[in-house]
Amino acid sequence: SLPLLFPPPLPTPADTETDENAEEDELVFEASDFDAMAEKIKDRISMLVKANVPLTPTNLAKIQIPVPRPSAAENVKRLALQHVEDLISMSDGQVWLDGELAKEGRSPPLDSTRSLTRVGVGADTRTCRADAPALRTVVGSLRFEFQQATDVLNSSNGASSSSSAEGDTAKQVRKRDAFLLAMYQEADGEGRRLSQEVVALLAAAGGHLDGVLARGARAGTPEGKGALEGLLGYVEAEVPDIMASIDETLDLTLEDKEMLERVMR
């Protein structure tokens, strides 16, 4: 082509200084990005490199050299890394809010089954877990408990009622509500420490919140918030060393777990 037979003069460092502000965020190519192009283009690129001229689209356009197109492998890599944080948020942090649950008065109207099953599904299940060992100790059956509550509710809607079936349904729903109460926190709150999260989940798993639920306290209600704050304050006063140890080590020993359960009885 004419630009290659009679190439325009190369940009100089002085020329690029005038465009410095405009090119601060501009993509800069490497000489290797042009390896698949014609030899004459590669010679021109070599001259730019020796002259310390950045290989930006603006400078390449001045001497009519096309920008390199990414290879198939580079495209795959770019797509794999694109919006990584957004993808992590979608797979690990997204929750489902249900309008029907809101009408029933649940606050927040969280569809816990659909939310929880987005975590730990697929080939990377073993790495989808709570980071702190203390949490792994107390959340092992969490998803199972929510799924059980959903299953018994669905089966009870289409089956003939009996005292034992109604008792099983109530038990599973109560455990689900206990976990919802334990996990609920006000959006404008300060957030709990790890030790407090552990105590709340242990209380739900051990049935220590059943009495509170029987009195009508639920996640998002003032009664539920007050009951949980009272429980956490009581445990903190009774075994401050254990609470401090959990926060410091991020772990929960079997002995400390048994002591926490005894304190909450």
C-alpha cells in the first residue's frame, strides 16, 4: 500500500507530548502484538520502539498502521477476566426477594432456598465455603435446613393432614425461621463480630430461639431484634474469653462450642 511504500514521518517524543493528557488512559500495545503482521509493518514498529514512541492507537494512526486484532486465545482470556468482580457478586452475593413473602409480612422477603443454592453448586463446590473455620463449624447444614422446610411445606399442601405430618412441618418451618432470625441484621447497623455470628447461628441450630419465635418474634421485627441482642449480650458477659478467642483465631474449638451451648440452655 502507499503508506508502506512512502511512509509518513514517524511521530517524535515531542509530537507525543502535546497529546500526553489525551493518551494517559489510552491502550499501549507491545511490539509482540504485531508479530502476525507484514514484515514492513513490523519494521516500522521496531523503529517506533527504538525512538521510544508509545505504541498507542493515536500514534499508529498518524503513520497509518492498523491496530492489531486480538487472537482467539487473547479474546478467551479477556472474556474470562472481564467483570470478574461483577461475576463473583452474581454467583456469591445475590439474594432473591419475593413479592409474595413481602405480602405475608416477612421482612426482608428473602427466598432463602433460591438464594442459598446459588452458592456451592458446580465443579468448584469444595471452594465455595465460609472463609472462617468457626463459621464452617456452624453452617454445615444451613442449606439443607432451608430445603427441608421448603419440601415439607410443599408436600403438606398436597397431602392429607395428620398430627405427625403437621408436627414435622412446624418443626422444619420453626428451624428455618430461627436461622432467618439469627442471620437478620439491620442495613444501617454496625455489623456483628464473627463471635456474635457464631453464637446466633448456634442458638438457631440448637433450638434456643424457639421460645422467642413462639412469642411471635420474627426476623425484621423489633421483638426479634431485641431478643437476639439480649442473647448476644448475655453470652458476651458469661464467656468473654471464648468470644474474644473466636474473633482473634477465627476458629471455634469443640470445647468452646460445647461451652457456648451450655451457656445458652
